[in-house]
Amino acid sequence: MEEKVVKSVIPIYAIGIIWVIYSLIFSMYTIGNLITASIICLIGYVVISNIIPDKTIMVEKIITPVNTGNELANQYINNGYKSAKEISKISKKLKNTNIASQVLYIESTLNKILDFITKYPDKARTLRTFMDYYLPTTIKLLNNYEHLNSQGLSGENIDVALNKIDNVMHVMTEAFTKQLDSLFEDKTLDILAEVSVLKDILKREGLTSSDTNINIKEIDKMGDSNGYIK
Amino acid sequence: MAILNNKITAIIITVLFILMSIFIIGGNNLISLKSNVNTQFEEGTYASPVSIQSQIDRILGQANNMLLISRRYVDNEDEIILPLIIAIENLNNAENAQEKYKYTNELVAEIESLNNQAHILNMSERDINYFQSIEVNVTSYNRIISNSDYNLVATNFNNELTKFPANIISLVRGIKPAYIYG
């Protein structure tokens, strides 16, 4: 799902209403009155459009085939968006269930992962297990949950299965989060390296004041002995 | 209600509103304008009180009086009064201003003709004088008609019908131009 800003249709209807009111007062068989009515309607449209705010609605993301230049990345992205769409459909059906918020979170995280891979297709190789096993299994479990939930029954077997899926979804949300976080590992290393180089140059040039030293110390605290963020 | 929130639906409904108001309300305005033209012919207006129809009715009245007097001297279907009878009938059956103009002129001509032939009927002097007064009256009524603003009003209406968008509205609504008295 993605946010889409849509203009209100009220200003369009206002044109029709203004036109009808005008035509009840003035004769509409003259070109002069037609032009005047058009101008008044246009002004009315602009004024009412400014008064009535645009609406933001959630719409399904339109999937267009992506070509990143990396075949594996293309495959993961295109399949991934299809999976996201499927999760979105399941999410609608599970609106009032215990796992609704987790499903939404998983969908949102998956979209972020796919957006990342679109930008950095080389990272696709690190997603092999995630895309080939975790994602399809998650969808399978969600489909099962939806199927069992739609029975509208409360039996021993159904309740156990639903609880199990509910529990595993907590784990899956964490797994999705960690998967997204792991994608930023290289980026983090790059940032730390840049900070370290900057710090060295500043020291060498004697450009660090006491305040800057404090800041550099604070930056140092962020990384461990290997330069990784703590 | 969701369909009303659709932009395309809103545009279609608005366009229908606009077209309907042009063709229905605009068309009614044109019909009303034509009705004013007819009122001018039938009754006259406050601004232009001369009514052609009322003068035609007077001419018809005078023609009937002439016929009544004539029948004292000749048979109902005598050829001397037959053209007058036909002219009266034609004028009574005339449906529009153009036809009324044509048959009024014919009737006036027949009145003059019968008046000129009054001596053939061996009429009394009183009736001859009455015939002459009828001719004078009819001429006078015809002159009043010529002062009517009807043709001006009808021409203005017809001009309006030739302009856009009245030409299209009149085509759709079947509004025809007004007949000219002439």
C-alpha cells in the first residue's frame, strides 16, 4: 500500500451547481452568457478547490517490472512486490485479528527491503534465504491463518494452530527487522570509516578545537574496537 | 455513494448538468421569447400596444357586415359575393402571420372590389354609404397594422436563432423561426 493524495470532487460538482443556478437567472442561449457562466464556474472551482483540502488515501502500489541490471535483484524485487501485494490482501482480510498490526509491519518492512535492493541491487545475494524461504513461508502461514480464521469456529485444533501462527509472527517481525537492519551493515561501515578519516585529517591539520575533540570522542564511543557501531 | 466520489463520474455528471441546463433551461428561454413574439401579434404589448390580430378581427368583422348586407340583394352563392366569402374563409383558416398577411390583403381587395360593384346590386343609398364606410374603416385598420412592431420583434427573434448556441438549441428543441407578417 502507498499513500496517494487525491483532489476532492466537490469543486467539480460545484461547477455544475453554479452553472445551473446561473442558467436559472440568465438566458443560456447567448454566447455572452455562456462565456460569463464559464468564467464564474472557473472562479468558483478555484476558490472551492482552495477551501476544500486534498484527501490522502491508501492505494495498492502498482507493480512495474524493475530492471536494475542485476538479474537476481530483478527477480527478488519483482517477486517481492508481488508478495507484498499478497500480504496486503491478506492484511485487509485480517483487519480485526490479533496479528493485524504484525502483518502490516511485515508488509511495510518488506517494502523497505525491496526499495533498498532497488537502490543497491548488489545486496540481493544476501537475501537468498530470506526471499527463497522466509518470505514464502510467512505468506503460507498467513494464508493458513486467514483460512482458519475465516471458518468462524473456535475448536481445539483451530485455536492451537492460530496461536502457533500468532507466536511465530512475533518472531517473523523481528526477523524482517533484522534482515532490513543487516542490509545497512556496509553502509554503517562506510560511515564509520569516513568519520575516522575525517577525525585523523582534522587532528593532523590541527583544526580541532576542544569542542570538536569532545564530539570526536562521542563519535568514537559509537564504534567498538573493530569500528562497528555498538 | 462511492461512485459519486469518482472523478470521472463527477465530470460526467457535471457535463450533463451543463448540457441539460443549456438545452432545457436555455431552450425554455427561447420558447418563452417566441411566446413573446406571438403575444405581440395576438395582443400587443405595453411597450407596443398595436395588435395585428385585433385589427385582422376588425377587418373580418367589417367583411362579414358587408356580406350580410350583400345577401339582402343577391343569393348566398352568387358569384359577385363568392370571392368575398372565400377570402373570409381563407383568412379564418390562416395559421400563421405570413398566411394572415396574404389573406388579409386578398380580403381587403375583395372588399374594395365589392364596394366598386355596389351599383350592380341596386343597393339603397344608405347601404352604399355603409359599404363606403366599411372600405374606409378597412383601409384604416390596415394602416394601423403597418405601424405594428411585430415584424421587428419577429426579426430580432429570428436573428437570435441564427446565433450560437441558440441555433443548436433550437435545432435540438425543434424551435422554429417566427413568421414575418409580410
